[in-house]
Amino acid sequence: MEDKTLYLFITKPPKGKANRYIRQKNGAVFKPWLVTSWEALALWEIQNQLKENAFNSPFSCEVSVDIVIFLPDKRRRDIDNMLKTLWDTLEKADVIENDNLIHEVHTIKHIEKGLNGIFLAIKPYKKEENMKNIEEIKKIFIKTDNNIIAKDD
């Protein structure tokens, strides 16, 4: 069976863009330079790696993404904000057709002096492998009209 996993590395961790948009008096809104410069760097690095790997078309199926974010210091950074920037960049680079295709995410934030960047492994999502876990979780709750209302004791 062919491994359809795409491995990527970006030399700098993503910049979170939530709460960073700049608003001008005329109502115009734009991203700050830190975010746009990271997106440009990431896009360039991703496109070079895609050429090397002969990756021709974006994932159009549901995908699973494994991520390790390497940070060189203990400054506070929100993983969810960094991931939003990353998802948009993966779309722009034609790695995935749309970020709504991401069905599973496993993220590790690793802090170690001297390490910097983000490692990604993107592969088709295997729903059947996760169904056992999903069924176990569903057993914990009582469902009424498709709403989770209480723990099942």
C-alpha cells in the first residue's frame, strides 16, 4: 500500500493572526507585517518542498494532520491562533483544497532553546480507525434529540 503522507517543514513557527488585524480610520483592515511576512516565507518553503516531492494536486479528501511546533523560548503563544495562519497558508500553497477538509489534528508544542520551526505530516483521514474511539466517547453520554445532555452513569 502506497504511503500518501506529505511531510513538510517550515523554518519558523506560524505567527498567530487573531487579534492582530490593523484597522485604519477609513475602515480598511489589513494583516500586520509579521503575519504577512511569515505567510510569504512559509508559502515559498512549502512550494519548494512540493516541487521536490513531485506533489501535483492538493488533497481533496478529508485529511489528518500531525504537527510539531518547535519554539526556542517560553513566550506565550496560542496554538489555535498559529494553526489558523497555517491552515490558510496550506490552502494558498495548494496543499489542501480547503481547511474544512481537516478532520483530525494532533499538535505538539515543543519548547527547546535553539529549535525553531514547524513539522507537518498530512495524510488522508481514516475514519474507520477513529470510529472505535468515537463510539466509546458516545457511550459516555446520554443523547436526546441529538443533543448531549448528561453523563451516562
